[in-house]
Amino acid sequence: MLRQPLSNNSRKAPTHQSVSVPAPVKGWNAKDSLADMDPDWAVTLDNIFPNLTDVELRSGYASHGTGVGSGAVETLAAWAGPSSSKLLACGGGAIYDASSPGAASSIATSKTSNRWQTTMFGTAGGNFLYMVNGVDAPIYYDGSSFTTPSLTGVTATEIVDVIAHHRRLFFAFTDSLVIGYLAVNSITGAVSTFDLGGLCTKGGSIQALASWTRDGGSGPDDIFVAITTEGEVILYSGTDPGRVEDWLLVGSSFSIGAPLGRRCIETVGSDLIVTTQDGAIQLASMLPIDRVGAAAKALSDNIHNEFLASARSYGSNFGWQSIHYPQGSYALFNVPLSATTSQQYVANTLTGAWCCFKGQNAACWAIFNGNIYFGSTTGGVVYKADTGTSDNGANIEYTIKPAFNYFGKRGVNKLFTLCRPHFTANGSLNVAIDLNIDFATTTPTSIPSSSILNAALWDVSLWDVANWSSDINVADWLTVYGIGDCATPVIRGAENALTIKFSSYDVIWQVGNVL
């Protein structure tokens, strides 16, 4: 009997498959299930900033001003005049001029607290940086010297917050639900008061004040905002609390999460960003709804679980602060892990993608002449951030862990054999990689000191060693081994001289049995 030739359909299908996965440009995801993330999310994105088409190593920082006491620099504030500006730094019971690189010069001494709240305020007499801290007498700076204003009607040393609103200075006091205010265009004189206690059903005290410029510029519809320690928001429109017809209550007892720190409010365009125990929330989105709805609409929604965990663990620590940095296209939220260690949750303001900056131990932040600076938690140093390729000469350590990926075959066992990451760099990289299988959390524990890519065996140490090219585009296949349903590479490196971008990774696997 003659045998019929085998048809093409009867040939055994190849078992090896490959796929290319784009960079996690959606950013850090600390909200969704690990089993249900799109491939362009990241489980971990430390010191790697998400752009539109790739992710890149953050810039470094460099020493700018030294000798601001010997401990933490707890306040940075910028004074701006018509034709000049100054950066003031507060530490060690004194205030320093840290405008120029090098040793900062002391310009005010004998202060009890270094934790000042500040606002710029202009009158016919000049531009003034008004400073209060709830312990020392208020002071203001005119660009060359400090003056202690004569304030009557209140205990001036209890003024703990200050804002400018409708050409007036408004004050909050320590452990009080009373606000104070001066006459129009005044920086001294009699302080009138207005009690908000009857509107606060949860008690507490005023934590922070703000002026909400809803149309993006100063105008008649600007709203006065007071937020209490218990998370109640009170809103007034008008210009004069002393006149009933000119001070209209437009909202009270809105309930949000308790604010974190005195520096919990940041003005961004026509909105206010409030840092609370429920996350970073935009005022415009949270007021018409209840607290649960507000948390769901938080700016920090993509990292909701991580933000809440940090608020629970570190909410009472000094150093919480948000700052908008237009030049870097990001919003930064300082998270004080301890008295000496902090990290930053950072959002790309163009895309909303998040990442985490580590290694910048900041007690406070400020924008000065368009650049971003932070005060150190130790050593009395002011650092300029977003500059250079090293952290004051030290390596910038980074970790990239994209979302776990089923590679189109959920529920099917796979034998992973090769992985190829795609980097763009201006030199040879020092990188270690582990392959995590089925939601494992193994991270390379060491980074090679020579210019190689160091790969690792699944759940052991090294997989293989492969030399990197010094070309701009860096990509080599690495031998890997792991069996499971889903996988992701964990990439860890440390650099102090390179600019690095990560654009994608490729994986080859062999199909196994259905789980």
C-alpha cells in the first residue's frame, strides 16, 4: 500500500516563541493586581522616570550651599525682587543666604525653630518674604535684611501659617480654629480675627491655609481655603472677613483625608494639590464629592496602596511636602521615612505616570530661578537636584521591574530560555538582571563593578555573563532559566557617569503543558 506524503499541516509546530515588550511608560502601578496589569505598567520603577516613549534614569544632584547648621536644613524659601532673587535656607537655629554655590552666609540667628511657612507679598514699600513658624516672632525679608513686624491684637509667636489672599496677609495659629488677617496691603499693624470653630464639626485646629485661584490668575472669584487637622475644608469668597456682605461662606465641612504636614498644599495652575492620608488630591475634583469619591479621583490613584501605606507608617514625620517642577515636567511628593531618610513619589505632569526617587534624603524642597533644590536631612547642605549624572559623586542606583506578563498564553506553562533588554546609553552599562516567575519578588543583590551585563539563574545568583557593547544602542541575548505561567525581568544598575534609557525587552520561551 502506498503511503501518502505528509501534509504541511501535519508537521510538528515549533515550540519556541518570542515577543517584544515595550518599556513601562505608564509608570509605577501600586494599585492593581499583579495578575491584571497591562505590560506597559511597572511593579517597581525606582530612580527611573517614565517618558512618552521610554523610561530613563533620573538626573543626579550636586552640593550647592554648605554650612547651614550641622543638621537638617528644614526650610528653603525663595525671595524674588524686581531684578534679583535670593534662596534662603534655615537650619541650626539660623537663616542663611544660600543663593550662590559654596558656603552659605548667616543672615539671621537665635531662632528656636527651623520649620518656617512663607509667602511672598508685595506692597508700595517693596517685595517681602513673610516667614512664620508658630514659635518665633514672625519676620519678613526685603532682599537685604530681616524685620520683625509689629503685630497687635494676637500673640504673634503663635502664628504658624501665612498666605496672601486678595491683597491681605492671612494667618493661622497653633492649636486654634481662629484665623487672623491684616489690613489691605499691610505687613504690620492690628491683626483682626475670625473664628471658624462653629463650622468645624470634627474639632481639631487649622493645619494649612491657601488661596484658590480657580481661573488661573488673581481675580474676584479667588476662594479662601482653610483645611483642619481633621480633614475638614472651609471655603469663603470675598475680600474682607470684617464685613458680612463681603465674606461669603461657599462651603464647609467637606471631609477629606487628614492633611500630612503643614506644607500639604501646593498651587498648580488654577488648582490646589492637597497631600492627605488618602493620597494627593486635586481640590477641584474632591470638593463636590465625599471622601471615598475624593480618594478614587486622587492624583496619586495609580500608586494608591503605596501612598496609603506610607501615610500610615510615616504620616507623623516632619518633611511631607509637594512641589511642582515645570522645568522637569514633574510633580514631586516628599515622603519622610525617618528623621534622616526620605524618598519621593514623582508624577510626570504630561502623562500622569508615576515613579519613585530614592537616594535624595530631603527635609524640604524649593524652586529657585526655575531650578529645583532640596535641604539635606543631615550635614547642613543645600543640594541642587535634577543636575548631572551622579548623586553628588555617588552612584544613582535604579531598579526596573515591568508588569508580569503571560505573553498571550494565560494558564500555559512556559520554559523561559532567553531575555534581551534594550537600552540606549552613552557608554557601557553595569547591570544585573533576575527573571521573576509567577509573582516572585527576587531582585539582584549586587551590581557588577565592571562594564558587563550580569545575568542570574532563576532563584540563584548568576545565569550567565555577556559582554556589553560600548555602542549607543545596547542589546544582547542573555541565557535565562525559569518555568512558570508568567514572568518579568528585574533590572538593577548603578551609574554615576551615564545617561540611560530603557525602551523594551524581548523574551524567548518554550511552550509547555496547560496548567
